[in-house]
Amino acid sequence: MNLPSDRNVALFDRAQKVIPGGVNSPVRAFRAVGGTPRFIQRAQGAYMWDANGQRYIDYIGSWGPMILGHGHPAVVEAVQRALLDGFSYGAPTERELELAEHILALMPSMDMVRLVSSGTEAAMSAIRLARGATGRSKFIKFEGCYHGHADSLLVRAGSGLATFGHPTSAGVPPEVAQHTLVLEYNNIEQLEQAFATQGSHIACLMMEPIGGNMNFVRASVAFVKRCRELCTQHGALLVFDEVMTGFRVAAGGAQSIYARAIPGFAPDITVMGKVIGGGMPLAAFGGKRAVMEHLAPLGPVYQAGTLSGNPVATACGLATLREVSRTGFYEDLSRKTRALISGLKQSAAAAGVPFCGDSEGGMMGFFIQATLPQNYRQVMQSDGKRFNQFFHGMLNRNVYLAPALFEAGFVSAAHTDQDIADTVAAAAEAFQGV
Ligand SMILES: *Cc1c(COP(=O)(O)O)cnc(C)c1O
């Protein structure tokens, strides 16, 4: 509801005069669902308060980082202590070393890791590293997977399999997109054809192991297994973009889940972000020593950053990772996320609305339809109008879901069973209007 005294409306009007679209990242503008974005004033635990002082149960969690909820006391204390010692030095610190060691202990596929400031930067650097390490230019990505906004990644599929991609953004020269081969997620046949025709030119295959930027779409075990085999066979590197799934679906990321199903499985390079910064600008990419040694100053692949390994961001990330490393953390988180999805399912069924959903750890997705999509094309076919009605029905009942059908949702350790029950009760009402 937009009341005349609504401060969200007033702030959004003001913001649109000085910030393009009134936001600093497009999805925040509510373009997909319509209406006025909420300007957030503060957050604590599982809740956020907007500029009108209205409280919401938060299922975005800053789009993934806030796995402990907002303002976890141990994290706040670590950040406060770090602040007093200075904001940035541009020189190495013991804390960034501790964070690197902690990450490597949780994800054994990596021997070395480099810290950066955003997922975009990490993914972009991982591709440069893969190209430098293999001496090849082309790479594979999948439709619906997002790896940040580097030029070569803002690309959609070309007209035929053997053709390379076209830019999806103005400002990206077609020549840049020509090295990117965009394939359909979970389509083994297409993957095999692509390697058969282009295999010797492919530096890497980059994928989200669970597609979280097309709502929630799992890569099948058979698909991941084939990706691994074909990369090995053709001398290409397998890059897992775990910016969203890393330390979110399990302590060891999605790769630990696939490694249980595929003996010996490991990606060559892992891209991380979101949870490892605990809400501060921090991301990373890492891999086996032989690959990582191509990076400057050891090797010829250049990569750098003024604020990389920032002492305050690393304090925040390290405190966050220490909390998620506690015994039973992911079991408890998974139980709550599953309870939410099954509760939503029941609410939808009671209202006669088709519904399906899936979750892993603290990451989830749902569709207002009977069956889960397997790729981006199927996600695009799902009913956006009904989703938008449900989204606003929930927002009006003070539950803040992702404002677009193409986004995953996030449950934090701060969500209580009561929060989940309140959300399910709100959904029972909201589904009546869908
Ligand atoms: C969020 C995200 C990115 C980009 O990270 P930023 O920090 O927003 O640049 C890259 N890959 C995946 C899978 C993501 O979810």
C-alpha cells in the first residue's frame, strides 16, 4: 500500500533524480513485480524495517550473504574490533591469511585462494586465470546462470550450437561475446556436441552448480559428472561459481554435495562471494596450486585490488565462517528451509494453487506451477503474473521475498520456527489472491 505519507515513495522519488532508476543494482527497483521498493532503515536477526518503520521477515538476506541473520553479536564484535585498528592498509595482514586457511579447510578442492571484493570481480578473474593457464580463449557458460557483469559474461546463446554468443547488454562489443559459448543447463547432448566441435579451444566451463539466478534449478548429478569428464578429456578447466551456493547450501558448498554422488569429484577453480563476506564486500576465487600459480606475482596472469583482503571485510567474513562451522549449523538451517517450503506447499494446496519448490541448506526456490523447471527456458515459461500477485500479497503481510521470479530465496539461522509459521500463515492468505 502506498499511503500519501509513505516515506518509501518519497525517498524513491528523490532517489530517481540522482541515481539511475533510484537504485544501485537493478533488481532492487521492483521493475519485475511493480510497486515501490522499500527503503531499508535497519535490520536485526531475521527482520528488516523500512523507512515507515514497518517490520518485514527478510528472505533475501542481502541476496545471500546474511546467513546468520542481521547483526549477529559475534560478527558485530569482530567488525567493531577490526575498525579500531584501521580500515585499510594496502599491505598483507594475518587476518586475510586466517580467512584463506579457513576457506581452504572447508573446501578441499582448493590449495590456494585469492581474495577480491565482489563476485563479479572473482568470476571475471577466474576466467582470465583459466584462459591464461590453458592458453585458450573460448569458454562455456549456461543460459540462466549469472556470474556477475563482466563484459564476456553478459552474453546469450547464438543462433546455432557452433556459433558463439551475442551481448545481452548495450556497451558490450560483439567481438567480446564471440568467445562465449552459451548452452542450455542440464542438456548433456548439447554439451557433448559443443565439446566435440570446439573442445580444443575451450579454456573453461563455468557453471552455477545450483542455478540461483534463475530462481532455483539444480544441475543433475549426471550433468555435473559429464561436465567434469568432458573438461578433463579436452583439457578445459571446470569452474564452479559458488558465489551463492558456497557456505550457503553446505559448509563445503554445492561441490561437497556433488562429491558425495560422484566419487573423487572436484572442480578446478571455485568462485566464492556473498557468505564469505558476511555482508561486507568480499569475494574470492581459488583452485589447485598448479592453476593458481599462474597468477601475478607468481605467474603472468595479472590480477590486483586496492581493497582486496580488506581488514574489516575479512574480520566480518571470518567471524561469519566461524559461526557456520559449528556442529549442526547446516542441519538446523536445512530443517527450517525445508519446513518453509513444505508449509508453503500446504498453503498453496489449501488455496487450490499449483506449487512446487526445492531447497538445499539455507537456499530455496519455488514456482507457482506443478513441476520444477530444469533450465532457463522452462523458468521463463512459468507464470510471472501469478508470482507477482503472490509477491505483493506477501509484502502486504510484511514478508519480504525476492522481488522477481528469477531469484532464489534465503533462510538464515536467525529465522525462528515461529517466523516460518508466520510466513506460512501469511502465504495461506496470499495464495487466495493468486
Ligand atoms: C551474486 C552472484 C555473482 C556476482 O556477485 P557480486 O558480488 O554481485 O558481483 C556471481 N555469481 C553468482 C552465482 C552470484 O549469485
